[in-house]
Amino acid sequence: MMSGIALVSDKGVLLNAAADDRNAPFTIRGLTVSYGQVPAVYSIDFTAPAGSLIGILGPNGAGKSTLLKAAMGIVPVVSGQVSFFGKPLKEARYQVAYVPQRASVDWDFPATVYDVVLMGLYPILGLLRRVSKADKAKVAESLAKVGMQDFADRQIGQLSGGQQQRVFLARALTQRADVFLLDEPFSGVDAATETAIISVLKILQLEGKTVIAVHHDLSTVSTYFDHLFLLNRKAVAYGSVTKVFTKDNLVTAYGGKLGAAQLDAIGL
Amino acid sequence: MGSEFVALGLTPILIAAFASMACALPGNFLVLRKQALIGDAISHVVLPGIVVAYLLTGKLSTWPMMIGAAGAAVTSVILIEMIKRLGQIEYGAAMGVVFTAMFAAGVLLLEQSDTSRVHLDVEHALFGNLETLIWLQSDGWASFLRFEDLAQLPPQFVRMFMVLLITSAFTYVFWRPLVLISFDEAYARTIGARATIIGFLLVVLATMAAVAAFDAVGSIIVIAMILCPPATARLLTNDIKTQVLLSLFLALSATLVGYITAGYLPLWLGFSNTLSAAGMIATVSGLLLAISAIYGRHRNRIT
């Protein structure tokens, strides 16, 4: 099924070799997820090399969010395996941070920015451990990284959409994970937020972390990501952006939903 | 406040206060998780449980009925979860299906079996028998220090107090995961907060509080207290810890004001009879919600 798809990254790393799975930060093998009778995504194979910044792209309903949710154990999987550093999620939970879609929660919840970012420390705080000075410093550091240090005491419902998205990213940063899975982090945010978020992601990449983000803006793909995963219920293409971000691949992934004008606009 | 008050007034007030607070505590998270209707659901589903308990034991005694009611409630909670997951529908719809079906099953059981001798009192189910939960053996406050007098406390007193202790302990110990799953359940799952188990325990706890409270104070207080004090408190603060503490205070206040109003207001107005205390407590909690909905500082929901 995957024949003819470029699976070698531009660094020369073989991406589809089973032997590499053992130490790869994030691997998916034969993953199928379905809602009722309809498969949402099927037979997905995917390996994310360390230090990569990967965009997942595809039309609406392609299963991009579902893929991340299945990887994080939020939606049930029909078949296939997901592993992080060669271990199932259960054993690697603290090495993985997930940023859900901003619209998936009710922001009218009675909590402050500080409260939400502190949630990222739940794995070490557990049920009853007191919040220490060091914990508070971690929260402050994460907030500073996304430029929200002045908003710690603000009720989350009083933030703009972009600020809420940055709070979600800060919460994930507090986990100090090695793999970050982000669901539409650039969706409906202002330009300043978009810049803030992509610079945080690029810094994570420089630190050797693996970052995977669901994305929908074709015009920024080449500047944001080094790898691209094109998805439309099944894998269309995966590899370095320079190899995968082609007109043919995009037409295959998006079908008739992508006009010639849009392709022209991004220079393809 | 002498011995007459301790014998006749104090225990009903305290039992009602324990019941109100035990329901309001889990109610905070149920309201935030948009599951507040669970109080209504439980009040409907306990009927088949009570009928089955009666059919099995042949008598109308408290413990078998409470166990039957709790069994039916837990069964329905499991059914609601299953329908929600398997049918991929929202919680409210699954709840509606289950509680009407369970209530219908209860009525059917009642009609088809020889239970004509059973007097299922609608008024008891709604308003409980709060005014009869008196402590006749006591002779003033000193009775709280005498073991033989304490042993004569109404059983509902001890039961509701235990339930309040259990709900308080649960809320204290599981505070962090409760807040997490109420705000962002998907994320809670990814950081190992055991969202499914905590969510299930929350509903089981509310069920326990509700079933214990039905017997003591009737379903009206249960339905009102799961919803009104938490919703009122939410409109008065933007901090969840403050909200929960405030909801306890509001539940207690509604109980005191409601009980006293029911007992004395008609007399002051020149009538000779009194009002239902449970009904008045629920009314006061509703009035507090209405007032906060108009004047609350944080009523910014309508956009």
C-alpha cells in the first residue's frame, strides 16, 4: 500500500524500517481507527525521527485529529500498535505531551492560567503532594516561553483565542516531555500567537525533541516543518517537506477540494 | 435553645444539612461536567430497585430498600456509560433513555407483581419524612456527651453524617484529578489521571449521597442540592476551590433558612399549619440561584 512513497528523510534516515522502531521517539504500525462502521483512518505506518518537526496535513475529515487521539489513547484503536521510544504509551506517558484542540474544552471553567499550566505537573504532583517553589518556577518558566507570564492570575475565560492556545502549549511544556503531539495549534489564532508558537516548537526541535502538529495552512508548510505527513484516511505520502510537498501529492491527498489557484498561491 | 429544640428541631435540621452538603459537594463537578441531571436520573431509577428489594425480602425495611436502590442506581450509571460509548451519543441523551426505561420497568414490576399491599407514598418519595426524624431520648445539649443517648439518634443522622464524611474525603483526596477531568477529560487521560475511573467514582458517590438522602429527606432536596448551590457558587466566583466551599455554605444556609421558614413563617402569617421543610429548603436554594443569576459577579455565560 505504501509502495512508491518516499520514506527516506533528507538526512538519509530510513523511515519505514522496522529495525529503527526500537529507539524511535514515536512509531505507529498498521493503525486503524473507526467510528462505528466507518474507518476514520486505516493502515497507518509512521515513524518520527528524533529532532524532527513534522506537520500532518490533509483535508477536513481526513482523520488527522483522530490519528493523534488514537496515539494518545483517547479514542479506541481497532488494530495496530503505537509506541514511544519502543514502549507502549502506558510506560512512556511522562515522555509524551499532548496539546488538544482549543475548542475541545469549555473555557468558562473556574480556573486561572496558573491553574491550567500547573495541570501539566500532575504526573509528579499526584493526588496530594504540595506544590513546591520549584514547581511554581516550572509553571512560570513555561508561561514565559509562550509570552504569557503577565497573565498567570487571569481567569482563562477572559483570554483571547490565541492566548488560550498559548496556555495549552505552556501546559504541555511544563511536562518537559520528549515528544509533543499538537492538534491544530495554529487554528484560529492571531499572528503574534502563531509566531510565538512556531518559535517555541522550533526551539523544542533544536533541543532534540520530536514535535508533530496537525496543520491546515498550506502556505506555511515549507517554513514551519522539516517533515510532512499527508493523510486522507490512509497515508498519502510521508517524508521530508522538500520531497513530499509536491503538487501531485497534494492533489492526491485533497482530491478536488484543492483548486489550481490555491496551488499557484503556494508556488507549486 | 433548650432541650426541646435539641429533641425536636436539631436532628432534622442537621440531617437535612448533612444531606444538602453531601449532594452539593459532588454536584460541583457534575455541574461543571454538564451531568447535573444525574440527580433526576437517580430519583427515577431507584424505583425498580426498591420494588425488587421488596419482592425479594417481602417487607418494607430500610436496608434492603437502600441496597436495592443503590444497585439500581449503579446499574443505570453503567448502562448510561455503555450507551454513551457504544452509541457515540452525548451524556444527556443516554441518561434520558436509561432513566425513563428504568422508571418504566419499576412501574411495570409494581403493576405485574402482587405489591398491591405496598403503599408507595408519592409524598414520602418527594419530601421525605424530615420532621419525624426527632431525637426524643435527648434532654438537651448534654446528650451529645452521653453514649446511651447518642445510640438513640435517628439512624438517618448517622447515615447522612457518614455519607457527608465519605464525600468530603473523596473530594479532598481526588481533588486534582476531579478538576482535571472536569476541565479537559481528553488531556487528563493522556497524563495518567485515570479519567474513566474517577468519573465513574464521582457518579457513584453522588448516587450514594442521593440514595441515602432520599430515605431521609426525599428526592426534592437531592435534585435541588446537586444543582442549585454549585450553580449559585459558580456565578459568585471564578475560582473552583472557592466555588466548592461556597456551595457547602450555601447548602447549609438554604437548609437553615428553609427549615425555619417552613416551621415558623405560616405561624407568623397567622396560619395554623406548617409547610414542608424539605420543599421549603429546595425553594430557598432555588431562590438563591435566581438571585445570583441576576446579581452574580461572574454571570458572563451569555455571549
